[in-house]
Amino acid sequence: MGALSQVIHLKEAEIVYAAGDPGEALYIINRGLVEVAPDDSQAPTSSTYLSRGDIFGDLESLTDRPRTHLVRACEQVSLQCIKRKDFDELARRVPTFFPYLCERLASRFSEASALALSKSHCLELTGSLRNFDLVTIYQTIVNSMQTGELSVRDENAHPVSSFFFKEGRVCSGQFEHLTGEEAFWQLFLSDTLSGTFAFSAQEESLNDCVQATEIVRNRQDMLIAALQFRDEFQALKGKLPDKSTKLHRRKLNFTWPAEAAPELQPIAEEVWQLAYSTPLSLSNLYQKCSVCELKIYQVVDELVRAKLLAFEQPETNGATVQAMVESVGT
């Protein structure tokens, strides 16, 4: 092994590698103590400490992935460094090394699983929405029959939504100003949603607003409907103007088209009243109505096709030309 590795000596506080560095080698500690931390900003209590005989950097070097932790010397250390490019030759010359490494990895995995089980009353799931999609998060909670609350925060750590699950079934929720099923639909419609999520196992929701509106649909039906709504929403977004474009009433009296979905009529009447005196955009309507964006888009699409509402046209020569070509009553 000595011929296929090199010895590295580091002083106290020197960094072995940082998160994001290439995972091109593994290390065995010959002497000294090292600290393994999630990143350079983490408190010491979140760190792991390794000493003589311990191996680190193996997961990234075996999978050829970037480093996920910061490792630094707590005192003078001596490390045996084995580069990934020499793994094949090492396996040929020292065939017992990699079975030994597998035993160490299996042992660490077993310890981590036991620790997670012992802390099942604490935080279960947490991560960035850049790395996990909502479908995976939802199915993980549902399939594991978890009871607790899923919360989502934006990139500034401000609360965006919260949903309570009981034995894997979503029972209630809130997304911005929406509650219940409308909040659930909006969670999946928000394709620009970013930030972090966290699932905390607990017997009841601590959020009064989340408790207010109950969700009674089957857990799988909820997900199927949410994905269907997302596809319909994407199609409508491509059909209608930008959400900031203003809408105007073109007629005095409201008449809901006979061929339109009857369940959308109450929402259409609300939109009609909101647009009575002030031009409003799709964004404004979403903020003022208690339904998800898809239903607002569906209603506006029907009202525009029925020539009850009209969008402003782009500015021409500095003047806004409104798309109300017909006069009231025409």
C-alpha cells in the first residue's frame, strides 16, 4: 500500500478538503485527530471527530462525486492518501483492502440507521428543493405512513407552506393565503418554488390555520389530481399573456357560458366583481381569491373567450392600447 499512496502531514487547523472539492482520494489517519463538519459555518457540536485508523473521503472517491463536508486537522496529523486513479492497481496488489473498506462502510451505515431510528421523534426529512422534487417528498411521507408536519420555506427562510399528515394521509394544509385542497394544488403548481423543506414527526399540527380546513380525499387521488392540474396549468400559461398583464371588463352584465364548467361559476363571479372598477392582473386575482392559480386561469380563459374580459395589448409609441375593441353593449 505504501507504493500506491502518499503520506501527508498537516498542522492544526489546516484543511484537508472542503465541500465542493473533487472527490479524488480517500484518507486513512495514521496519527492525530481531524474534524468532519457539514461546512465551514457549522457549529462544532454538529461535527464528527475521527482519529488513528479511521477512514474518510471514501464515499466521494468511490462514487467520483464532489466532497460534501469540510475536513480539517484539530492538531498535527499524519494521513495516508490513496488516489482514486490507483484503486484498480491497489485492488490487484492488495485484494483484502476493498473487502475491509466495505466492512467499514457497512458498519457506518448500520450505525447511522440505528441512530435515525432512535431519533424518530425528531426531524425526519430535511433538504433543499433544488435537490428533491415535491413528488418524491410527498411519496416518501405517504409510503412510510408518517404522522407529522411538512413545512416549506423560501430562500430567505420565510414560511411558504405547511401540511399536516396523519399516518401517511395529508389531512390539512396552507400555502401562502390558501388552505385545504386549494393550498395542496398550489404547492404543485408553483414551478418556481425554491428554498428548503423539513418534515417534523408530531401528533398534531401546531399551526392553527393548517388545522382550519380539512382535506378528505384519498392520498393517491390527491397526488394524481395535483399532477393533472400541473399539466393543465402549464398549457394555459402558454396560451394566456404574462401574469402581470392587466385585465378589463368589456361588458356591463355577467353571463357564464353554458358550455363552461358550472363549478367554476362562483369563482368567475368573484373575478367579475374584482375587475369591476380597477384593472387587475392574473397575479392580483390570485392574491385576492381563495383558489389556486389553475382555477383563476381557467375562469379568465372562459371570460376572455366569451368577450366579457380583455387583456391589455403591449404598449405602442408610449401609449397603452387596451384590447377593448368593442364598446360596452356592442
